[in-house]
Amino acid sequence: MSQLVLALFIIGVGLCTAGMLTHLYQGLFRETAGIRIYGASPARGLFNLVTTFFCGPYIMLRLGWQSGEAGQISVLNVLLAAFIAFAWSFVTGLIILGSYVTVIRALV
């Protein structure tokens, strides 16, 4: 049971970070965050790649709620987007928490 709680905590950290960074990006650059890896320069392309990696779970959840051709939200799209976003959040949350624990151990 404690492993399930730990996994849910890691997913929560990943989702919270994705939401925070997405809204920070949108506020600073005044454009909607999206999954893109191109840029005007190589540095901007690298920045977009890193931003997409960490903001991706939130963007996937938002894309899952878009309506289809008939104007209705597809349950399959929502479930698939949620599954991908939660798995992606687990990976990013694991990276963030692993980095945090490493820094804390180095300081002690």
C-alpha cells in the first residue's frame, strides 16, 4: 500500500510541476504552451524541447478535453490522454524528486 501512495505522490509532483511550468511559460511568453520542438534558433529549439518535456503532462490532459468533429468530447481520447499524462508525470516527478534527494544528501 505504501508503494502505491509513493507512486501517486510522484505522479502528483510531476503534474503539479507541469501545471506550474505551463502557466509560467504562458504568462511570460504570452503564447499557448504546446508540444513543439522547433524554434527560430537552436537554443530556442532546445528550450522548447525541455519545456515540452516538463510541461507535456499538463498539455496532454488539456488536449484530451478538446472536442472532436461532432462537437462532443470522446471518452476514449480523455482516458488515453489521462493515461499518457499520468505515466509521463511519473517519469518527470521521479526525475524531480530524485534530483531533490540528491541535492539534499549532498548538502548534509
